[in-house]
Amino acid sequence: MDADVKDRIVVESERAGQSGRAGVIEEVLAQDPPRFRVRWDDGRMSIFAPSAGVARIERRKRERVKA
């Protein structure tokens, strides 16, 4: 799972009736296996190691520099 700082991570719930959660990656601790420091949308922060297939990365929009 390739991710960068400021990308969003969305975690799907593994249980029916329970909502997933999303947040912004504040720090990439390791790429393989992936470990991220995430600030979740509810304001909490945690270290997260996603298991196979439960999370997706939404790339942040890169700012274009005018020449």
C-alpha cells in the first residue's frame, strides 16, 4: 500500500451495521508492511497498520506550480 503524508485513508468496516472511518495520514512510519500515523476525522490520532483489503488511499491533490 503506497501512501504519502496528507493522503486520506478510508477504512471500511468489517462488521455490518458499523460505519467505517477516515482520516489524514500525518506520518508514514513504514511502507512494507504499511504503518501510518493517522489523524482521524473525529480528531483522534493513532498508529494504523491496515490489513489486506480493508483500507484505501485517496491521493491528495497536488498543487500545480506556475512557471
